[in-house]
Amino acid sequence: MGPGATLALKLVVTPLLVGAASLAGRRWGSAVGGWLVGIPFTSGPIAFFLALSLGTRFAAAAAAGIMAGTASQAGFCLAYAGAARRAGWAVSLLAATAAFLVVTGLLDLVVLGTPLAFAAMIAVLVLALWLMPRDRAARDAVDRGFPAWDIPARMAVATAFVVILTAAAPMLGARLAGLVAPFPLYATVLAVFAHRLGGAQPAVSVLRGLLLGLFAFAVFFFVLAELLVAWGVAAAFALAFVLALAVQAGTLAIGRRMEIA
């Protein structure tokens, strides 16, 4: 696939995925919107385009880094929730971004085997969910009052992120590109708007939903890291997608039973 066709795919696939997720989150509420981010709407296309442009070995290494970035996202969620108890959305976002960068820096220094790293990410998610504050009154809140430009803005920002990161990947290297890719861009937009419109608790609800959805995220990139080279792009992505959807269905059922989402 040539550079022009790859760019065209980025400009079409990414905004469609993010737009669909935004509409679903708006329909069913903040926590469900956060949970949907477990389907890797931005980092999935990044891994796919890396495989097409730089080969399966580079993409597999990046996928291992993206999977490790599950811990960075957990740090983001915990930092935002902690700051939101006493500060507004801007300070909360700064604290969360700082936490993401710190954890990313640490992960860049420590490299574990893929199966061990996957087990560690599952443990991190369980711990993070346990540490996140809960508020029964906020769990069923549905996002309303968004301006007309909200969803187009999300689509544009997510697409720009995919294009820029895939272009910078050869300079960053596979692992660092993978570690940066999971920055929770979509969840950030959801959480900030929820925080501005409804206060801290709806924002925390978004991020709790994100943590629940990250189990499928970790599974998706574990499969890619392990199978991309041996199975090729089509088969590895197909299996990763099927397994991630199965895990998503399971976590939604568990989350509703536990009143997390």
C-alpha cells in the first residue's frame, strides 16, 4: 500500500471510529463512553498503519509498548480523579498528563517480556479500579449540552494525533512510539467536558469506565505483539479485534453488576 493510500485510510477510518464512539457515549452516558475507549479507536489505527508502512516487526514492538501504556492510562485516571476532588478540570488534566508522562518515562526504562507485562497490566487495572472513588448518584449520568462542534472537533483532533504519531514513529523508535500512542485522547475530551458541565463526579465516572474498558485494550495489543510477525497483519488484527470485543462484552456485564459502568 502506497503512502497516499495509507494517508487516505488514516483520514477516513480514524474519524469514523471516533465519531461513532462519541455518539454512543452521548447516548448511554459518561461511564459507557469511557468504557468504549477500551476499543482502541486511536492506538489501534496507529498500530495498523505502522504495520503497513514499517513492517510487522516494528508494529509488533510498538504494540508491546502500547500494551504497556495501559499502566500510563491507569496513572492518568487516578491522578485526574485525585485532583478533581479539590480542583477544576484544567488542574486535573495537568496532573493527569504529568502522571501519564512520568509512568511512560518509567516504562521506557523497564522492559518486560510480553506475557509478564500483560499479567502486570491486568494487575494494575484491578488495583486502579479498586482505588478509584465511586459515587452512586453519578453512575447513570448521561452527557448532555455538548456544543454542535464537539464531535467534529474530537474527530479532527484524534485524526491529527494518528497522522502525527505515525509520521514521527521512525524517529521515536518502536517502543517509545508505542508508549506514547495510548495517551487517552478521547477519554480526555469526554472527561473534561463532563467535568465542565457536571462537576468532578461525571468526569470520574468517565475515567472509571475507561479503566474497565482497558482490559480489552490490553488483550488487543497483547495479541498483536505476540502474533503480528508470525500470522501477518490481517489474521493478527482479526483475532485481536474478536478477542477484544469478547472481553469488552464481559467487562460491560461485570461493570453493570458491580455498578461501575
